[in-house]
Amino acid sequence: MTSPVTPSPLTDRPATTGETGSNPPIGALRFSSPIAWFLVIFGVWSWVIWPTFMANISADPRSWAPTGGPTAFFMVHLVIAVVSFVLGTIIGGLGIRALLALRRAATIRGDA
């Protein structure tokens, strides 16, 4: 006995599992190869630029109080750099996943 098919809350067609048919699962994203490469390059850029930025900020005399502790200038820039670094890493990871998915799809189709 088969289980009943429930409609997707986003459309009035039945929800798909992605195992059969040509419809991707609801919520699945498909990136083109140029977009996937852009995301990867953005992630690599984040790994290059933000550590360099923090090295420059830590060398700036405004970053350190006379007592030797970090100033608000340093802390604000540290937060900006860490958030940007983490987001860049996530974006780069999405690009890598997209490239791997494109490669798998090409292998299944026989293009590779």
C-alpha cells in the first residue's frame, strides 16, 4: 500500500522527493557553473582579505590602549572581520557544494 501524497504548502501540486521525475525537491537550489565558481572565488577572497585586514588593523596604533589592551577601534574591526570571514566561508562552501552537484549531475547524464 502506498502512502498518501500530500500537497506542498508552497504550491498546489504534490510534494516531490526528488527520487523520481524531473522536479527537484521543494526548496532545492540549482546554481549554474559560473555562479558556483563566483561563490568559490568569493570564499577564497574572504580567506585572503580578512586575515590580511586584521593583521593591518592589529598593527595600527589606534588598536591598542596605552595599557596594552584592545581599543573599541580594534574590537569593532575584529567583529566585522570575523563575521565577514565566517559568511565568506559559508558562501565558498555553497559554491563547492554547487560545483560537486553539477559534476554529479553531469556524470549521471553521461556528459563527464
